[in-house]
Amino acid sequence: MPAPVPRQRAIPAAEGGQAPAAAQRKGSALDSTEARTAAPHTAAPVESSTAVLSGTAPDRSETAAHTNLTLLLIQDDPGGSPIVPDLLDQSGKPIRVRTARNLTEAERLLTDDVHCILLDLALPAPGRTGDGDELAVLKHVLELAPRHAVLALTGADDTERGAEAVRVGAQDYLVRDELDGRLLSRAIRYAVERKRSDSAERRLAEGRVRAQENRRLERGLLPTPLLDGSPLRFAARYRPGRSRALLGGDFYDVVRTPDGTVHAMIGDVCGHGPDEAALGVELRIAWRALTLAGLSGDQLLGTLQEVLEHERPDDEIFATLCTVDIAPDGRHAGLCLAGHPSPLLARPGMPAQLLPYDNNGPALGLLPGARWPRMRVELGAEWSLMLYTDGLIEGRVGDTGERLGQDGMVEMIRRQLSEGLSGEALLRTAVNEVRDLNGGELTDDVAVLLLDRTA
């Protein structure tokens, strides 16, 4: 992963590099060598590796307090003829310039307050790093400073190497003999802004790739019902509470075992983060494996509790669960509840109603050695059975602040059934209405599944 781009100070749009008349009357610009040898009345002393280029070099503490831009100059001979002209920002404040004779010095001076690097491509490669590569020094600097803007400096007869430097990774290149304050200040500003733009685009692209990968992963973790050979119709609706997520702590699954029994399950891990979502997937996969292995009822839930206790990141984590096993003839079923809301049963000519929940056992992970009794439920010849998580019933109702609750949900489903809704349309309408009643998106995960048997 690329190194994060540091937060940099604002850089004024310095269109001109000439000092105001008052500054020009005070004296000419000093490069680092001149500053070290100037008379005391001309300029204040500066560090050997740092020069302040302006009409008159101010005190170092004053420079640190008022300078808006810092440039790191890396050239072969900082003591020779100055290659950096007078530099002032748009407000007339001096631009601070640090000079380095080699890459070792440059690494020491390369701090987060440096905005741009001006690299002389004539600088010899360190040791055997070059290996005949004319841009070895630039590549070394780009590796050394991946977060900084870099300007390449070349001679008038070597502009092709400057263009190649840009292709390698520099933000721009400049010709040594053409430098002036206006050109350099604009080039620095452009390089810094281009680096920021490139870094922002890179982070955006990386974010998109990660989001796509997460969506593919989460989509792959959603269940594919195994109902081959069953006359029952299946529909499901899933809406995670986490922003921009496809998977939450709710989970469900449906499988048909070789004897013709259809097993359905829905559950809810407390919490809404990625850890809870991962635990929900683990419990769903464990439930499918145990169901296909022939376990059911109390034995299955007890084993799932062991899985939860071993896999949960915190001892406070628990999960509610509802399991239903529908007989091969489709006329009756077994129901086990582990702290979960009871399913809703709808039959022709009868109002939809909740299945009994008097023998509701505790949620998984709360009580060691708990038991979950299995209740026999008569379904009839034609029916619809809806399993759901509490996200469907805990939304608010308008401005009252009251929750919809199970009674409100039952009344809503009865009305929607009377309007002729069924299957996917029924679930979609139910979830959308609950969201509308809440006055916006629900904060909790919502999972709903529907099994239908028609005559």
C-alpha cells in the first residue's frame, strides 16, 4: 500500500518571484554560500545546509514562523554559482530553501515541512546505484520521497533527459539556464498541486478497488439456498445497517436434506461491525454443515453455541436464532427459538399471525448448557411463512418515537397480503414501508425470508 500523503500547508499562488521595491533596495539575494560568507550587517547567519533566499535574510526564528513554502535543492555543488534565483511568495514573504550536496544530506533534510524537491540531474549516482542509468539519482529520490513533489533540473542541451524524468515520476522538469523567480515559483506551485492531485486520484482508485473487492467478497458470502426438488418457493430480502456494506450481522439460510425436509434458519449477531458480520457468516456455514450432517433442534443449537463461544471476539457477544424444519409433506414443522422473534404464518382465509413463542430459549452465547425445546407447528395445505430479524420491527414510527414492534409488523403484513402482494414483492414493500415509517434508513440490519407452499 502506498504511503499516505502528508497534510501540507497551504501554498500561495505565487505568480511572480520579484521582490517588491522596498525589498530590492535592501540588497540582492544570497545563495547558501554567500549567506555563510556575508558580512554581519548584510545577512544573519544561517545553517550550513539551509539558505533563506530574499532581499534580506531575516532571523531564523522569524523565517520559521512566517515562511509559507520550503524547497529542498539537491545539486552537485551548492557552493558554486547559484542556480536558484530570488524567490518570494505572492505576499512578499521569503521562500525557504534547503540545500543538500548529496543524497545523504538530502535524506537528513527531507522532513514533512518540505513541499517540493528540486533535483539537479547532473548529481552523480551514489556508489554503484547508477549502473549506467542516467536517471538513477531521480529514481533513488522518488523512492526516498514518495510523498513529495519533485522537479528535475537539467541543462539546455539535455531536455530529452528532462522529459524522460517526467515519464519516470517527476512532476516537471526545468532548464537550468532559463530559471527565474517567476518561472520557478510557478513550477513549484504546479508540481505541488499536481502531486496532490495524483495522490488524491491514486487514493480514490485504491478505494474503488477495495470497495469492489469487498462487494465481491460480501456477495460471495451471502447464501445460495439449496432447495432442489422442493415444491416450496423461496424469497429473501437483506439490508445491512452499516453504511456502504453488503453484509451485516444478520444471517439466514435454507437447505433441503435428502429425506425431503426443508430446513430454514435466520439469526442476528449483536452489533453491526465487520467482526459481527464475519461471525454471522461463520454461524451460517456451521448451521448448514450441521444440518446436512443430520443434526437438528436442541443438539444443533447447542453445537452452534460452542462455535459462537470459540469464534466470538468478545465474551459479551451473543446471537439470536430461529430454526424451522418443514416436513416433506409440507403440512407441519418443528420450531426452535433462541431469543429470536417468532415467525409469521399466513394462510388463505385466515389473518396472518405469529407462531407460538412460549418455549423461547435463551440467545446463543448467554447461558452455558442452555436448552432449546422444539415445538411442533401445524401449517396446513397452503401457507406462507416469514422469518425476520428484529431490524424489521425496531424501526421508529413517524414522529411519535415509538417502535413498530411485532404487532405493528403483523398489521402491516396483513394489509399488504390483502392487497395481493406475495413473494419478493411482499418483502420489498415491507422493508421499504418500515424504512419510510422510520423517516429514513434503518440503523439496524434487516433480513427477511419467505417460504410459500401453494396448493
